[in-house]
Amino acid sequence: MNRTIQNLVDRYRLPESMAQCCVQADLPPAEGFFQFGKDVICFGRCTSGPVANSAAAPLYDTWDSVSMNGHGLSLPFDPDEVVGGLLYERAFEPDERSAVDSVIRTAYYALRPLLIKDSRKHIQRVYMKAKSKATFPDWPLDWTVERILESLLMLAMRAQDLQTIPFIWFWPDGCSCAAMLTHDVETTKGRDFCPRLMDIDAEAGFRSSFQLVPEERYTLSEEFLASIRDRGFEINVHDLNHDGRLFVDHERFLRRAKAINQYGKSMGARGFRSGAMYRNLKWLGALDFEYDMSVPNVGRWEAQSGGCCTVMPYFVGDLVELPLNTVQDYVLFDLWENFSIDLWKKQAQLIREKHGLISLLVHPDYVMEPRPMGTYQQLLDFVRHFQAQENVWFALPGEVNDWWRKRARMSLVDDGQGNWRIEGDGSERARLAFAEINGDSVTYRVGDGRFARANCQ
């Protein structure tokens, strides 16, 4: 029986009739890793071959088991389950090693106030070096979800003998990709540096968001919060007290979530990011925010491993997830002692290739000294030129959230004669685009409006 590939519809906002498939047989109970074409790693259940317990093991490739019959596209796995296994990090759910990591994390945060900065750096470097040997998700950027969805789109088109299909372009006004700048404030010194950082961002032509810790780390006066809002910058909540223990225990998390929600309302915050990017996506429904920014694209150098393997926003329940797709300044400056923007540039260019969201995170706490500040100003200069050259939509996280929600409610309407139009709130900024088969891949073409004639054959 045919079914809609919902993740394909959600990503492209194309008509459901163009995103149909059937699963070849009843799925077995065991979940694991397998491939869907060369080097494309999936996590889920498979009807046509074995699954592995590790992404590093030899993996069965399902590609040759895909077929097209009288009912259309036939797959040996559930495509929504597979994409969800990556987006919601089911491929990286806690195991015994994660339990050990939790004990180490608790001990580290208990001792952290007693450790001098060099000792903390040494411990973090040893810990990160051990994690750096992982091969999946890919570093410095993983777009496995994009590769899976593009392959599914191409196969669905071939199954219906379509060379071209319309969809709603990813970003407003036909922009090639999006970018946002965020600042997590960890210390009193960082808080006190925020006004200067706003000056620096504004001088470069950017507005940014400040994620603020509401308890224990420092105080937050209404005057300070107003100084951020009044300049057109954005305020979000950054954890509760940044002690590394928000997601250690579910009951404790629920208690803390209530306090976090109260702070969010009092601060007028619409977004959230956890301390050190710790997370459990199953629990996020307890947070009363519109969007979250706690999931890395690839957690190779984060305190918690894993990653969502996408460069695009996506929904986690009612929350819009805005993943962190670039390296943190702390990793570059403090752990690697690297003051070049080359990695940021490389990641931005890779994200642009997939028309994704360039999400940047720079802490005021780590750019106060002349050398890191010089690097940060180089980054702003690069982003300014990159924005102009590549037609990048630079926005606040709240604006990205607003657009992604509006786009999710838009629809493509066909008048029956091949004339397509986009309908819905915000559609005046939307652009009709077309996916076209080009060999063994799909390419995109963006129109100049929300109306177009398309012969989808």
C-alpha cells in the first residue's frame, strides 16, 4: 500500500502525490545501521538484509533492493523512520558508554570550580581526543539527511516518470541559504562584555542573539535585558544554571524545565539552548519555547556525541530545531589554539552548497582578548562579503523560526493546467522552485515568484 514520505513533503513542501512509496514487507524488530547507496549511512529497520550495531562496521547496502512497480516506488525500509533516526538522534541514543560519560561529566562539573583554567583545558582535550576517532557523523559537516532525501526525491520522480517537479524554495526571496549569529553568555565577564559585542556586531551590519543563563552564573537586571532588546538583538534562555546536569535525570529535568519556562516568559525569550549542547530530544516537549538550538550537526567536538546530520531546520514536536552547523569558537581558540577562520569558511561554503542554515556560535567570554577578537572580526568580515556574493539571508534565530513555521503551512496549488502557485501566510516572500533529474542526482532551479507554469512530465 502506498504511503506519503512525510519527511520528503516537509523538506520540499511539494504535493503529497509526488512523494509516494510503499515498504516492501513487514519490518523486522531489530534496528541498526545500513547503507542507502555509496557511503550514505542510515539507521532503522530493513527488510532486505542485515543491520549492524555500529556505523563503523561493514554495512549492507539497500540500494539494489529498491524497485519500481505498478504501485510506484518500493523501498526495503521505512523512509520516515530512517530520516527520523538521524534527525532525532535515535542512532545515538544513550548506551553503556554514555552512562560512563554521564558519571565522568558529573564528576567533572563537581570539580570544575576547583580547577584552574589550564587543568580544565587539559581534561577537555584528553576527552575530546578520545571522541575524535569516530567516523560518523562526518566531520567537519554531515549532510546525510540531505543525501537521503535527495535520493528519495529522485527515485520518487522516476517512479512516476517525472523529469521535473515543483516545490517551495527553502528560503525567503529566493536566497541561496540562510545564516544566523548567536552568543552564549557563560560568565559575569561575558555578560559585561555583551554591550561591546553588540557594538562590534552592529558595526559589521549584523544583529545577533544572546543566550543568557538565568540562575547562579550571574545576575540579569531588567536594564541589561532592555539594552539588548532595544537595539534589535534577541534574548534566549541558556540552560538553567549551566551545571552540565540538565539532562542527567528525567525527573530533575522536568523540575528544571518548569523554572526554565518561567524565566523564558519573564525574559520574553522564544528560544532555548542547553549548556554545553547537552540534550535529549525525547524530553524537549516539556520546554515552552518556539525553537531550540541545542543539537549539533555533528557532535565530534561537543561534550555529547551524536548529531542530527542535517544542515536544515526541522521540527521536533512543536519546536523548530535550529541545529548548530559550524565549529564553536571555544573549540578553535581554547582546545585547538587555532585562530584562523578557515574552518568556518569551509563549513559555510559546504552549507551553501546544500542551501542550508549557517549557524554560528561565538561566546563573548572567549573573544575579549585581542587575538580571538581579531579572528572574530575577520569572521564578521567574511560573513558580510559571503552574504553579498552568495545571496545569503542573514536573520535572527527568531526570524528563521518564523519563516520555517510559515513555510511549513504553505501549500502548492495546481489549477489543473500546469499552473502552480504558492498559497499561505508569508507566501509573498516565497519562491516557486523546481527539482530536475540530472543523471543520478537532482538539481534545483529557483523561479522569480510564487507563480509559474510547470510541465511536470
